Amino acid sequence: MAVEILSNITQDEAEYARLSNLIKSELDWRTGMFEAENKGRNEEKLENARKMKADNMPVSQISKYTGLSAEIIAQL
């Protein structure tokens, strides 16, 4: 059944274009959400590292717990 539906869709250029645009929009939205979530996580890691550094925690431990490199931590 799915093969038949796909065959019908690909034969109708307007429907194919509509569905292609719909899929592209969905993928763009998901990509944007993923990037926003990652940015939020990175900001949280940086903030935690700043707090740890302010408490004089060793860079090796900050790196271990945040996943940030020693170079990034040194720049904070």
C-alpha cells in the first residue's frame, strides 16, 4: 500500500512539490530545535564552569564534570 501511495504522489508533480516542501519545513524546524537545545546546554555548561572556577575548583575537575576543554575553561 505504501509503495502504491508513493507511486501516486511521485506521478503528481504538484503533490510531490507540496509534500517535499512540507518535509523540508519539518526538517528545518527539527534542526532549529536541536540547535537551540544544544546552545542551551552549552550555555549551562559554561555557567557551571564559571561557578566552579570562581570556587577555585581545579581545571581538571571542571573539565571532567562539564566536558569542556581546559582551553575553554581558561578563557572564562
